[in-house]
Amino acid sequence: MYQYGIILSFLSVILKGISRSQHLARIKAATILMQGLLFLRQGSLSGMGRGVAILYEDKTFRGELKRAYRLVKNPEVDCWQTARAFLAYMSRELREVLIVVDWTQVGYFKVLEACLVVEGRGIPFYGIFVHEEELGGRQTTIELTMWYALIAMREEGQTFRVAVDRGFAKFDWVGESLLYPFMHLVVRLKRSMILTWGTISGQLQEWPLYRGEVVEIEKAYLGKEAEVVTAVCRANLSQKNEDIYLACSREDLEIALQIYKKRPAVEMV
């Protein structure tokens, strides 16, 4: 039921201006394989090839499998440039861009994936794959690689607000980046983390926040190393039990809420 006829023009618009990826043969190959992907909903070379072979009587599974392999292995296909073009297309009307970055297990691989958040939904646009046995000692480097890749993908006039897990790239700050003021960091925290506000100290999950209550904190300390953050606390937003804790600057509060507005519950700290 997909409108397969618009895929070619859609990809052409996204990849406009990317000389290496603009080659018509590669765009046509991607167009055909996307039809196979949408038809069988199997994100693999064999799945895409089999889907195309089912859709078109004049195409064979063997031939389409070879096509998919050649496309993926083509050295002229620049994944970063393609991701940048895709993000630029999706965020072309956005000045405030919300991005969530997280690690995901995919088979034997760990994937650091960046998703654009639109109306509470995350749309993946760029990922870095590492075999899980090779991740040791490289995690910080890979996370920094993602951070600078996002900086390079930004369009003029855009502000990126990026939500990550605590410890990401060993960053010890939240809010606006000193070196890159257009990059704002929102950090997810564990509920067991200690928050100290003045003489009051305790785990985040033990703080007495009533549903719907808003408490502003000028300065708070997180964790054993007593990192200082400017923070805003907000009670969870739904009746479900799962809470999410975030650290952000005050100016990022409403934007950060939008990132998680469709989650079961949110607590801003």
C-alpha cells in the first residue's frame, strides 16, 4: 500500500547537493531496495532482495541480493553525508532541534544511535556500530565522535538539544556548551543518584515531589563528586510508576519536557 512511485524523487531531494551520493544508479538502487524493505519489513540485504524479487516478476532474489551488497559496499557512498542530508531534510523548518543519543544492543554489536525527536517520536538518522568485544576502552572516544558528528551536521541558525545518559563522553556539565553555544546537553540520571540541595540530600527517587509540583533549584550537587548544576525539578507527569530523571538548564526545561512528553512519567532535576 506504499506509494513506491515517490521514493525516487524523495531520495533525490534528500541527497541533492551530495556529489558522491547523487549518482543516479545508486539512487535508483536505493529506491528499488527500499521497496523490498517496505514490502517485507526485513532490514537485511536478503530481506530487501527477497522483497524486490516478490514485487517484480522480472527480478530475481540472487540479482537483487547482489545489488544490495554492491550498494552497501560501494566506497562512494558516504554514510555521514547521507545522514547529514537526511537530518537537514527532516529538520529544514526547525530552529530548535531535539535529539536523543543512546546505546542499543543489536546482535553482537553495540550501536550508538542518534534520533531526531518530533512530537514525542524518535526517528533514527545516524549510528555508529561497534562489535561489543571491541567497545572496551573506546566508549568515550566513540561518544565524542558522535558529539562532533552532530555539531558538523547542524545547519546555520539551529540549536541542538541533545539528551544522553549520564557519563556520556565524560561530560561534567549540562545546558549550553561553552565551546559550542548552539549545542545544549540534557542528561538522563539514575533514580539512585544522590542530589544535594542546601542541607537536604537524598536519592532522586526519595525526593518528596508531589504530582504536578514544580520546584526550581538555583544550584544543586549531583553524585559523589559534587558536580554543580543549575537545575529545575518537576514531578512526574502521569499515573504510571516508571520515572525518568533529567538534568538540564532552566532555559532547556520546556524543550526537554517535549523530548519526553510521551514517556510514562518525567521528573526534571
